[in-house]
Amino acid sequence: MSSYKDNIRQVVPYVPGEQPKEDGIIKLNTNENPYPPAPGVRALLDSMDTNRFRLYPDVYAQPIVDALAEHYKLNKDEIFVGVGSDDVIAMAFMTFFNGDKPILFPQISYSFYSVWADLFKIPYKKVTLNADFSLNKDAFMQPNSGIIFPNPNAPTAMAVSMDFIEDVVKNNPDSVVIVDEAYIDFGGVSALPLIKKYENLLVVQTFSKSRSMAGMRIGFAMGNPYLIKALNDVKFSYNSYTMNMPAQILGAEAVKDDAYFKEQVKKIIATRERIKPQLEELGFALTDSKANFFFATHKSMKAEAIFEALKAKKIYVRYFKQPLIDNYLRITIGTDEEMDKLVSELKGIIG
């Protein structure tokens, strides 16, 4: 006997990091920025004309497009804005990954990639990493209908060079190559200069990490105008008004204060480099992080046990119970005070 349930799509959803609600916690599990947005964002929020909220927002998120075009010295038709980089990448999957060959992405990477591929019924292949968790360039030189990888990779925190990216893009001229640069501002080298040279390259970034605006949900893609138009065509096929007006106004303001942006990024990098040897002294092995987090394993204590012990102390880090990395923790770089507390509690846990 048939049922309406037979026609419901069954998917295994992405599992986000915990969002604990209790007071007094140290939250180091979702790679948010520990510092507030640029001061101008708060000032603009306080003076915002709420009468404007009765109107629909700009369909292209033009205030943000304009600010990004000026900041990155791009043409406006080279920028697409979405509701967080997740929205942008999901849109890119629908727009560009429609061939009969599998798309390629790293075996250990952002777990949303396989969720989107399953949701949109896109064939995919996870390419293996090198033994040290670095990306294997040769693995991307096989037949495919598209490629995506983060730089720096997540959760491994390791970055690749501009030469690496250019080789992948150049040797896959019939595929769109997406470089997910969510963490690029913390030490990686952006592929952005290559979009003028390669029409098949799309670079995606976010306001959630380095710009302290995860709660506003702002992401963007940069590429040649043909790719950007294709993204907008798909977006307008199901929802023209994706980004709300406050996000557009406040996001544009965040881009304008470049000095504040650089100052906060510099602080996070300094904290990362200060804490790294302290964790190593406690017996942790860490990858060479170019992100706002550590990817760490302990030489004698299981990652899950450390995760649970920290949680009992109201310190939340990320534990991935999956093959190859089930003995690793991803630890967001917090404020100096938060990281000092983390190290102090780890000393007691590890002994």
C-alpha cells in the first residue's frame, strides 16, 4: 500500500556544532570570532531606520556587492552574495555540478559537501589526503564534473599554495573549481587573483569567521561574470529576496572598516601562535594551522575523553566521531583569557 511518505526525500542531514545555552561557558566548537564586529556596525544598528523594514530588500544585496567590489577592486558583476557561504555553496552545487561524472572533494573536509551532493543527487567521489592530512593535488587530476575544496581545509586547518590551486584549475578546464575560503584571512593565500585568468574558478568567502558576523549569515562568491550570472539565475528561480535588509546594511559597513578587521585577525593569529607550544607541551600533536582553530590529537589520551572532560568544565570543543579523525579535536581560537582557561583545565584533565 502506497503512502505519501513514499514521496518524501530521505537525506542524512548535516550535524552542526552544539549551541549551548547555559551561562558561563567557553564556546570553542564552531569557529566563531571571539571579538565583536566593527564599531560602525553597532553604531549603524542603533540608528537604523526601521521604517525601511516594510519594504523588500535589494534582490542582489547591492550594498554588500558595492562594498566588496571596492574592497577587492573587482567589478560588481564578479560578485554574488548569499545568506552565508553555505547558501552560496549550495547554490553553486545546483548551478555548476550537473555533469554525469562525479564531483571531487577531499575525503576529510567540510561535511556539508556530501550532504548537498546527496540532496541534489550529484554523483561524487571523496579523494584521499596525504598521510599528514595535506591535500593531494594529483587526486584532483581524474575525470570529474566539478571540484570543491576548502583552503585552508576544515577541520584539518592546513592550507595549500597558489601554485597548487592554479595547477588544479588549469588542468580541469571543463569543470568549475570552487575554492572555499572560509578561513583564508587567518594565514592562507587567497586564490582571488586567479579569477581574472581562469573562467572556471569560483572563490567563496564568508563574514562568519574573520568579520565576526556569523549571526548575520553573509557569504559571497567571486568569479567571472558568466558564473555570477548563472548563480543569480538559479537564485531567482526559487527566491529573489534571500538576504534581509539589516544584514545588507550592516554587512556593507563591516567591510568598510579594514583597519579593525586586520587588527582582530592579527589578535587571533597571535593567540594561536602563543597557545600552540603550550598544547604541544601537554602532549598534543597539531597540524600547521592557517585557520582560526587547532586540529589536535593527544599522544596518550583519547580525544573523546578529553572532549567530555572539557564539556564537564563548560568548555565546548568539536569532536568528530568519524574514521581517520576520531582521535582528533577541533579547537576554536578564543580570546586570550578563554585559551588560558582551556590550557589550565587541560593540565588538570591530562595530568
